[in-house]
Amino acid sequence: MAFPLQHTANRALLLCLLLLQGVQHVEGHYGFPFLLKDEFVSERWEYIRPTTSFAPNFDYSGPDSMCGFNATKAIFPVKTFTVAAGSTIGFGVSDYTNAADESKATAPFQSHRHIWHQGPATAYMSKAPGDLNDYEGDGDWFKIAAVGASDGLTWDYSPANLRHSLNFTIPATTPPGKYLLRAEHFNIQPDYKQTQMYINCAHIEVTGPGGGNPGPVTKFPGAFRATDPGIWLANALWYPVRPVEELKNWQGAGPKVWTG
Ligand SMILES: *[C@@H]1O[C@H](CO)[C@@H](O)[C@H](O)[C@H]1NC(C)=O
Ligand SMILES: *[C@@H]1O[C@H](CO)[C@@H](O)[C@H](O)[C@H]1NC(C)=O
Ligand SMILES: [Cu+2]
């Protein structure tokens, strides 16, 4: 569940959503086990490196900050999705299943599900020297997206917008090769070390002419800390949100976005 403070402030919205959707959504946590591209919808854990839990991740500086819980190594091999540089792919959301270990769940994508918490999203990429299933993500990472609040009022990814996926565009000049693509949604909190992270990584092979020189680069763990501006916002906004440039121009922590 989210934190009581937020639930108090969000009670009207929450009640409204629960009434609309029945009671399945009482838990609020989620993961991104599906890969979406145009009309294509993957199976669960077909291209996404499995994680064992969809609980909120507070491990900002540990190994699980890379690709989620127990995903430093591939728990089991997944396929690599081929995508042309310049195109957009999505990470489809799933609520908790009833599996004790989420990597064992098999239920298909449900497009009426949506990302439950409000907050920004980021994406990073790291090129694998060989097979992605053998890659532990210890190479360089660069950031390709930071999605905040484009209207300066509400996070683009908020329950009110009923988004079923996090969508990111692979920069057009990304050098061809095999990459871990790390997607992250934050439930930003005003309290130190209370921001929730929801992270998954896809295995992708980028095709195209390349030509870009991605950077600046960073490492996982280590790209950002719980204390960094943008991870913990002392003035984090609840509903109703107010317009502040800080929110509109949210860039998150970690390196600057490389757009190719
Ligand atoms: C995200 O991408 C998926 C798959 O291409 C698409 O179905 C969905 O409409 C996209 N969402 C947004 C908000 O663009
Ligand atoms: C990570 O995997 C271990 C071993 O399977 C398991 O005991 C632990 O609960 C997992 N961690 C999470 C957060 O799911
Ligand atoms: Cu929650």
C-alpha cells in the first residue's frame, strides 16, 4: 500500500477508482513484466528480465536498484527484442499477482490495468558485451528519458491518466547492439528514503545506423542516491497539485538525458 499521508490526501480519488474498478486494486504496487510495441504485446517475462517481487523498492544504492529485485542476473533466460533506433517501446504494467515469487507468474497483459501511483519515470540503457542473459549490468549506463510533469501541474504518469505502460523512445543515433533497457517509475515522497521505485529491465537489440556517442555515463548501483534532489522532494506534491517549475522541469537525479 502507499503511505497513509498520501492515502489521506488521495482518499476521494482512491475511493473513486476503487468504485470504478472493484476491489482488486486495493494493493497499489506494480511491476512492468510486459514489452509493448505498436500492436505487439509480449507474454509475461518474455523480454523483461524477471524480478521476484513487485513491492516498492527502497534500495537506492544496492544491487536491486539496477533492474529490480533479484535481477542483477537473469533468473531464467529471456528473449531479446529487436527494435530500430528511433522507435518507441513500452513497458506494460501488472499489479501484484498472487504469486509469492513474481518471476513464476504467467498471467497475460491486461490493458485496463494502469500505473497506480503518481510520479516521474526514467529510462537508462547499458550495452552488453555478449549475450544479455549473461550480462550483470556492470558496464556503463546512459539515460535516455526523464518524464516529469509536462503541464507543470500533475505528473504525466499519474493514476488520473490511466496509463498502462511506460513508453520510451530509443534515440535515433544509438549505436547498434544488445542492451539492457532499464525502466523506472518513482512514487516520489516528501520524506527522506520513502520514495518508492518500481524498476524492470528489457533485453533489446537496437538496429540502425548508429553514429551517436551516448553519455554522460554512470553505473548501477550508484547512479543516484536517496538524498539527491529529484528522488526526494521536500515539497512533493499531493492532490490537488500546484504549479511549480520544479515539477514541470523535473530531470530526476543521475546523469543528464542523452537524446541522440
Ligand atoms: C505506449 O505504447 C503502447 C505500445 O506501442 C501503446 O499501445 C500505448 O498507446 C502507448 N501509450 C501512450 C500514452 O503513448
Ligand atoms: C530474492 O531472492 C531470494 C532467493 O530466491 C529470496 O529469498 C528473496 O525473497 C528475494 N527478494 C525479494 C525482494 O523478492
Ligand atoms: Cu503502493
